[in-house]
Amino acid sequence: AVANLKEVQDKDFVEVRLPADVVAEAQQVWTAFISSASSREAAGEAIYAALFDSAPSLQSLFKTARSVMAMRFMNGLNSIISAATSPSALKVTVETLGFQHLDLEVTVPRVIIFRDAIIDLFTMEMGARFTNKAKLGFVALLNYVGGAYIYIRREYAVRIRIINKSWRTANNKAADFMDAGAEGEEGEVKEGEGEGEKVEGAQGETSKANERESARASASGEAQNKKANNMKVPTTFNEMFMFNGAVMGFGSSLWMNLILDQFDNMVMNVANSYRLQEECDVLSLVLAKYRGTINLSEFKAVMLASLRSLVPKAWDGDHEVAWGWLWENVERMLKNLMGKPQVQEKALERLIMSLTEDSVNYLRREVYKRFFALAPAGQDYFKQSTTRLYWIADKIVEMTIEMYREPKKMVEDISALGLRHVGYAIPTEFFAPFVSGAVEVVRTMTTDEQAEDGFRWSLTLISKILVRTILEGSTIVMKAINTNQEKALKKAISVSPRGKRARELLNISVGTQSISPLYWSIESGSLNCARAMIRDLLTIRADRDNYYYGCDELFARHPDAIHRLCADAPALLPTLLDGLIWRSRLTVNAQRRVNYYVKHVIQDENGKFNQALEWLVDGQDPKIICHPVVVLFSDMIWGRLASRYFFLGRCYFLLTLIIFITSQ
């Protein structure tokens, strides 16, 4: 394999097995390179600089911010080198990266420039530690990756683009239908084409036509039936799929709904074979709960019929081939797993139920022993008490069986757990040795191969979801928060455009789960970063058309922001309140204009009275109570609302007092 990969090979794309000693040497050099840098981000910056400076002709391709590109280079090379020991894993990783580079014109000369820049960087940085074997391994890997990129772009790019474009067209039907709103309910009929035509005056003509039709239908007793039929016209992919399924005689095949729930994720990740495999693994667990016959070819027939209806103009033979290719891949992955989850679940359940107290304690201890032996650096991330570590081990075992029982719920829970690991800055390369160590321990505790396979498969799937969540959620803002340096945060957020800065600071979403970088910085004690984030959010910026001020976004995402700061970070309250004041730099008659943005501290998102004043009073900080913003909005509440009811209440009290006195 090494001899064949001395040059870039783009004629085919197959699994490649490199000599173990060559791979080990390359991995040692990579680990040493990361360790020699001050941080992983610094290592990524070094790679970026080497590539950018060595190839002026390729600098036009570097369109993303430097810090973001550096992180991508780092993650990409790390995943390739980590997977080099397994031919199948390496092929999947490279294929996934290749699909992400479909929009770039990758050529053999460009691959050579990229490869030589990396080799030169390691030669300079590592010196004598960059041995001939290590160099041979890096050359072979980079040639393999470059050839794969060229092959994938040549063979699959057209299919991927067809699928993405036609799926967007089909999904636009849903947007058009939502935009139509009440007009559609009144009987407006639209052409079923991707672009959606708007015809002026059509609504009025359609309404008149519907009135005449309703009058005729009333005479024959069919008005209600026609109205119901008009309301049930399928306009979305899911509706069209259900309609065609019923027409084609598959209305009783309820398993199709299970696939339909995850079909959008599959299509959207068609270029990510790693994620597509993950979706199919989860779907196989969901389908395993279905009691009945499953014929996957039936889904393909209904799917193609629905897409033909939703994309009538553009549909041709190329679309048939592309969508057929997608479903063949999905069907192959699902068939490889059909029947296995049920058997593995029962075997794993028997194993867990048979564990004694001594067996459980042995499992708890040995998991960490094996893991630390495989990845000694992992000890730096497990500094909790023994009780806490034992609880984590128990939770892992519980998650493996729960993945079989409630797959959808577990995916949500694992995604939330992965986002928390983003804040902990856990390197993703530790998950593989942890899984290996846990499987080795289970192997010593049972002779049931099905139980061992079930534990390994479930734990591997859990680690895949965690790694994906961490990689998707590891934005440069989250990495800056882990340093707790204001300068690092400013550098990270500086690459974001004005209109997206607030979103970067307030929300990171992976699937249906989300985490707030601002709240995480407060929770983790990174108050320097939290202060810088609040200042950035409450800074007014502008371009030629718009002003940008993150006050609305802040209180929309965190209506309880003041309560949270009062409880966990009172030192940040002055920063927040100062940001709600804007002072003009111009003076008129020795005075200047001042704006107070106090809407969100008076009124909550539901239009009701906000508890901000109550929270500030409970904080018992006289300096905060005397802040100009607090003084202003408390005076407004008193002068425009509370004082009236207070005096009315006092007047009623005086009246009853006078009556009481005079009646004596």
C-alpha cells in the first residue's frame, strides 16, 4: 500500500491498509506535534500558516476566517491520522471529508502542494523525531486523501447536487404552503412547481369560482365533501408521501412513518457518510420495535412517486439515478442491521441482570484502568472522586441498554450530554480508547458473544453521537470560553458578521439540543469571557442599512438573565446595566442625549410584568439599586402604575378609618 501511495492515486477509491509500524510512527509524530504547541488551536494556526504561505496560488480558496479554517485543518488531520489503523474507518472518514470538499476544484498539483507544505512543516518543527517511517506514513495518507477527494468529486458530485437541489425544491412546497396561510384555506390553488408562481388577482377569481362551485354542490349535497377535499391537497413531502402510500396500497405499512421521521436527516447528510451511517444505526433500533413485516423496497417506490409529484419540471433520468443511489445505500445499511438489535438487546439485558455486587465493582475499577493504560493523557480529565467515577461507569452501562429500549430519547439525551462536554473541552480522540477499554472489560466478564457484540455496538454508537455533537458544537467561541481570556473571546467573535454575533454568543444548536455560551461561561466560572460577551452583545453597531444591538436577542434567549446574574454572577450586573444605556457623543447646549433601553426589565416576553426589580431587591446590593437604569425603570413603574394603586389603597384605608371613628 505504501509503494502504491508514493504518488496521488485518483483512479479508484478503496480501503488501504498501511504497515502498523509506519502508522504508529506517524501517530507518535502527530501527538508530539500537538504537545509541542501551546494549544490545539496554536497547532492548527501553524498548519494554516504553512499552507497559506507555501501556495500563493491557492490563497483565493481560503475564504473562511483564519481561526475557523485552522480549527478545521486540525480536526480533519486529527481524524484522518486517528483512523489510520483501521482501513474501513479511514475510508469512511476520508469519504466524509471528500463530500465536504465537493465545491472545491481539487487537482493532483494542488494535492502535491498541500502535501509538501505539511511535510515541510513537520520536518521543520519535529526535526530528528520526524523519521523516514513517519514521513512515509504522512506522504501515503495525504496522497490517499487527495486522490480520494478527486475521485469523489468526479464520481459523486453531480448526484449529491441533484439530491440537494431537488430536496430543497420539495421542501419549498412546505414554505409556500405556510406563506399562503388563510389564502389556501379559502380555496386558492397553486401550481405544484418548485419556484411557485404568484398571479395577481387569482385569489379573487378563485374565491368567486369556489362560491359558484359551492352553490352547485349545495344543490346536490356535496359542498362539505368538496371543501374537505380542497383542504386535503398534499403540498409537503410528508403529506405527498402519505397520500401516495395510501393510493399505492401501503396505508397500513406504519413502519414507513418511522423512516419518514428521520428521512430529512438522511437526505440532508447524504454527503456525510459517517452521519448517514449513524442515522441508519438509530433507525435500525427504531424499526426493531416495530412488530410486523418490513419491505424497504416499498418505501423507495412511494418516495420516488412523491418526488416526481413535487419536482415535476426538473425531474428526469438523472434524478431517478441519484435518488435510487441514495436509497440503495440506506437500504444496504439497514439490511445489514435487520434482526440484530432484538437479539443483542436480550443478550445484553441478561448480562446486566446477572451482574453481582463484586462484578459491578470490578467493572467500575477495570474500565478506568484499561482506559488509562490505552490513553494516559485521559487521566487529566478524570479528576473527580471515586464515587463520581463509579457513578459515570454505572451510567455508561445503563445507557448501552437504554439505547436499545428508547433510541430516540437516548439520542436527545446523548446530544445534550455532548454539548456539555463541549464546555469541558474534552478531546474527541479519547472516546475510542475508552470504548475499547470498556469492551475489553466486558469480554473478561462473559462468554456470550451476542452480549459482547451488543455492548460494543451500543457503546460505539453512543461515542459516535458524542463525538459528532462535540465537533459540531466546538465553535471558536466555546474554545475561547475555556481559556477565560477576554482577548481570546474578542478574537474568536471578531470573525462573525454583525448580524450573527448575537447568535454566536447566545446559542449553539446540535439537532434539537442547544447550549448558551453565555450561560456556560457563567456556570463554568469564566467570568472574564462572560463580561466580554455581555459588552459585545450590548454594543451598538451599524452598516449602511441597519443598526445591530443584541439587547432584544439577549432577553429573548434568556428572559431570566438578571435573575441568573443576581444568583451566580452579581459582579456582572453593572456591565449588563451599563450596556442598556446609550450616550450620544454630541452635546447641544451643554447637554447630550441619553437612551435607556429598559423595555425588557419592565415587561417580559409574554407582555406581563417582569420580576427584574424584585430580583434586584432580593440581591440586597445598594450600588445596583442606585444604578441609573434601575432608578429610571423603578421610578417609571412607581410614577406611571404603582403609585396610583397605592394611593387608592391608602384612600380606602383612610375612608374606612374615618367611618370607624365617626361611628363610635
